[in-house]
Amino acid sequence: MARSHFPVWLMAVLLVLVTVALYWPAMRCDFVNYDDNLYVTSNGDIYAALDRREQAAEAWRKSLSVEPNPQIQKKLSDLSAR
């Protein structure tokens, strides 16, 4: 198998440098706020989806609840009494 002439770390450094050089001009651009309020911050569908997700997570957490084990509770209370 043919061996590469460049070490792997050198190729990684070159890739990072090329990426930074290509995207550097974008650092001079300002943030554009055309439609964030329309599609994100004031979008009722997003809030409804987040609410449904929160309700589903709460129902899942409640379904995992188990009855406390009296033996473990006694051991814990004995430890805390020391």
C-alpha cells in the first residue's frame, strides 16, 4: 500500500486553514434579522410543538415512577441519623 507523503496532522491543519480563509469574509457581515420573528419567535406552531413535547416527557417521567422500597428507605434513614 502506498504511503502518503504528508503527515495526517499537516493535512488537518491545512484543512482548518483553508476553511478559515474561505469563511473569513463573512466575519465582516452584520446579522440579518429578516424573518426570525415570523418563523421562530412568534410562531405559534413551534410553541405548540414544544408544549406537546413537554407534556409527553412529563407523562413518560410519571410512567417510570416506582413504589419506594421500605428496606432501602430504612437504610437511608439509618445512615442519615448517624
